[in-house]
Amino acid sequence: MPTIATINGYRVVIYTADHRPAHVHVIGAGFEIVFNLNCPNGPLDVRNIAGKVSDRTISRIASLIEPEIVAFCAAWRKHHGHY
């Protein structure tokens, strides 16, 4: 489970044995959010939320990782091939 980034204390992970569509797992204290990347240029959309996290925090995290979509898509492609 490579951590591809840490942004404001949130781990952004791509699991090596995961499935399409291209997505990242964002792990925080007590929660995990799965964002579909919609490669190659986004936009992000929330696919799944596990644990307790406010809508405000979800929006904040999305705004933090949105600028990194192209890099995250490249990381997905490195581990899994096509999006």
C-alpha cells in the first residue's frame, strides 16, 4: 500500500492490488475517503466514506488534493496500467 502523498497530515494511498476506476484512498484520524480520480484531469468525486468525517472536512480534503490529480493519475498508471 504505497503512500503517494501526505497532505496536511492526510495519507493519500493507492493500494497495489486494487481495481479500476482509478482512485485514491485518503486516510485521516478515524476515517477513510475514496475519491475517484476521473483520469487524466478529474474532477474528483467521492466514491466511499468509512468512519466519521464531516462534509466540511471532505470538501477541504478534496480542495487539497484536486491540484494533484494529474500526479495521482500518473501514480495509478505506474501501479495498475490504464485508468
